[in-house]
Amino acid sequence: SYDVPVAGSVSLTNGPATGGTVVTVSGAGLGTSGYSAGARVGGTACEASTWVSDSSLLCLLSSGVGAINKTVVLSSEVQTGSLTLGWSYDVPVASSIAPTNGPATGGVSVTVSGAGLGTTGYSTSARVGGTACEASTWVSDSSLLCLLSAGVGGTPNVVLSSEVQTGSLTLGWSYDVPVASSIAPTNGPATGGVSVTVSGAGLGTTGYSTSARVGGTACEASTWVSDSSLLCLLSAGVGADAKTVVVSSEVQTGSLTLGWSYDVPVAGSVSLTNGPATGGTVVTVSGAGLGTSGYSAGARVGGTAC
């Protein structure tokens, strides 16, 4: 029997996913001109194999993907020899996305452009932030369509995947900031405890961290209802001047100015209605709307403060 062919090295060890690169596979045992000599990279035959000598062969690489080095196999008639970890394809590159912004509800189709996605038939996909596209459609070696999932957040990374390789575009996409457009009701007691509905847009789907605050005070509880509304259990507070209502979804915020006011304080009675001109009498003023401990509450009789 003749010695089996041996693959010792490849002149280039990396190339584009589109293929078309000519490499020299060096080794031994390929015989003399006229024998059927060929090569394959991974499981794919070279588009063309040209015998050069007993120790070398030219291979016109087919398209492919995969950064994990692939085995290069030399064939001479029915005998084969292999070189492990002999070749790898370029990792995919994500260079741009269009458009770059969309609603928190998702459902927008975007084009991710780059390189290294190979030819049709490979497993290509994309994700935005940590969430995979609802559907990924290969277009060419340099582009892919992504049907965006719902999400929230400022500037997540866009990651392209082709087989086991990935490439990323930092700060490639942003979801619309949340918007607060109305609140119902718009007024309530200083003791809080009222549940109000804040309406707007951009709150995403269930599972995201959504909340609201009135003035500088967070709601005692915030409950996501939909992309366009949220329930807020109001904390105690004071102030008839309408306060700004702020909704938050992850790190993004939107505000509604003059959205809420607390009831004005009411003076209903005084425990004593008469006293000496020298003053010094302690009276209890009863009413409502003075808030809870910590607010600045005061009284005056006539034009004179207590």
C-alpha cells in the first residue's frame, strides 16, 4: 500500500465567510500529476482543488462560517489525511443598524449591516441587549433583518451571530423613552393611599421595572398595566400646586408637568374660641390636609402667626 496523504499546514488560516480564497495545503503523499487529489475544510469540499506536487495542493475555499478552527482534510484517491484546527472563517461584524430607535412594544423590522454572515443556509441571528429578535432573516453576507422584540432601555448593544461566532455593535439601538400624558384622578388627600392611573406610552411589556413618582416622592407601589398605563398608589404629601408626575422604565424617564395636587388644608374648628390679650393660650386647630409628620405645617390667627 502507498502511504496515506498527510496534511501538514495551510498557507492561510483565516478568511472571509464568502469564501473565494485560494490557500495552499502542504503535506505529503499526494502522488504525481494525474491522480485524483482534493481537499475539504470542515465538511465542505473546496470549490476547486488543483494538484501542485506530491507535497502541496491548491484549494479554492467555499463559503462558510465558524471561528472554531476547522479540520482540513486531504484526499488522494480513496486515502485521506487531516490537519486539525487548520482553518477558521472571519467572525461576523455588526457595523450599523437602521433605524436606530423604536417603540417599547417592539414589532419593528430593522436591518443590521456588517460582514461575515456567510451565504444562505447558515444559522444567522441577532439580538438587541439580552433579547433575541423575534425573527432573524438572512439577506446577504453583509446584512440581516431583525424583527425586534419588546423592550425598554437607552442604548443596548446589537449582537450578530453566525453559527457559534458573534460580533457586536455597541450602543446600536434605543427604545423610545416613556411618556406620561395624563393622570386620573388629579387630586387627592394629603394622607395618600389613593390609587391613580398614569397614562402614556413606552412602558414596555410585563416584566420590566416600571415605576412612578409624584413630585419628589415615589409611589408606595407601582403596578404595570400595559405599555401605555401604570397604577400608582400615592404616598402622603402636601401641596395644592400641581406637581410633576414622572414615570420610569428601567433607566429612562418621562414626565407630566402639573399632573397632581394634594387637597388644600381645611380648618374646621378651634378647641377654644376666646382667650386673654396677653396670648399664651394653647388651642387645638382641627381640620384636614395637614399631611403626615415631617411637613411644614403652621397656623396664624388674624394676621399673626402662632
